[in-house]
Amino acid sequence: MSEERPSSDIVRRLYRVILDRKAHPRPDSYVCRLLEQGPDKILQKLGEEAVEAVIAGKNPDDGPLVRELADLVFHGLVLLGSRGIPPEAVARELERRFGVSGLAEKAARGRHGQSGRSQPPRERVARVSALRSFSDEGPAKVPLARGGRTRVTLWCLEPGQEIRPHAHGGDHVWVFQEGRGVVQAAGREHPVEPGSVVWVPAGVPHGVRAAERLVFVSVSAG
């Protein structure tokens, strides 16, 4: 067990370092340099590392492949950190696929792409409390479902964190599950608590600030 624990913890430890670099930039940090250059640069590096991993896969020596895959995973974590997506979201997606035929999964995704509509999770029921994921860096989002022009997301905010007012091209519905806070919509503030439901029409600026740990489900269209 002692040999396995560092490997199982390293992704979380690396992610915490990335979030720390994001919050406290350092001139000598490679991660800070990537974050400062923006998402296009991070995506470029991720693509380069993917190509290098493919090339290393043709090498009969295992060492280059392991190193290139480590680079690929690292840059994937930087991308996740830049967007505030915790690595647990990826783990949950892998767990969702566990036990499902890879061919069936690929075929299902192909159908979704052709129709523009996603299918509901495969007989999967989960409690919101088991899906929560908070970040010291800022609001954390956990994608739950996406299809066509509809997205369902779980948002988790620590006290004091906020999603600044912004607007979308489609309607939004927020269903609050835990905690208390204040929603800003159309220039007015509205207190929210567990059980509160907020509907925001398309084009209306809206945001939310957490007074305590706040968890809500966002359903957006458009």
C-alpha cells in the first residue's frame, strides 16, 4: 500500500499546486507562464504532448512513452485548473463508463453527435452530496449532462466566492440545494436558500455570491 499511495495522490497534489500558481503567480513558474498566455497556448501544448505521446508509443522502449504520457496528463491538469474543473470530474466520467462496453460508449456518442441530443445517464442515480466538489481558487463546476443546446451543471461555491454577473443567449434555471447566498439579476439582489428556484430569461445579466457553502444545479438552454 505504501508504494501505491503516492501515485494515487499525485494528481490531486499537482492540481493543488496548479491552483496555487494561478492564485499566486511567480515569474519562475512554467505553470504561471502557461496560464498567463491563455487557453490557446495551453491547448497548443496539450496537442503537442499528445502527438509526442503517439510517437513515443511507436518506440519499443517503455520509458519514452511513460514520460510523454506524464507530460500529457500534466498539461491536461493545467487545462482543468485554468477552467476551475476539479480532476474528480474526470474520475466521475471514467466511473460512469466503467462496465460499459467501449464500443457501445463510442456508438452512443456518435449518435449524440448526429442528432444533437444527448441521452440520459445509463440508469445512474446519484445524490448531489456525493457529487459536490469545492475549490479554494473559485467556484467549482461539475458537468452533469449536455445535449443539443441544453447543459446541466452542478456549481459549488465556498463562502465569499461569486459568479460575477453575466448574460447568456438562452434561459437559465438555478435550483439551490445547499447553503445561502444572494443572486443578482437585472440589477436587483435576491436572497436564496435550499429549495430556492431562480429563473433568468435570456439576455438578462445574472450572478450569485455565496454567504456560506453554496450548492446549486444550473440548467441552461441556448
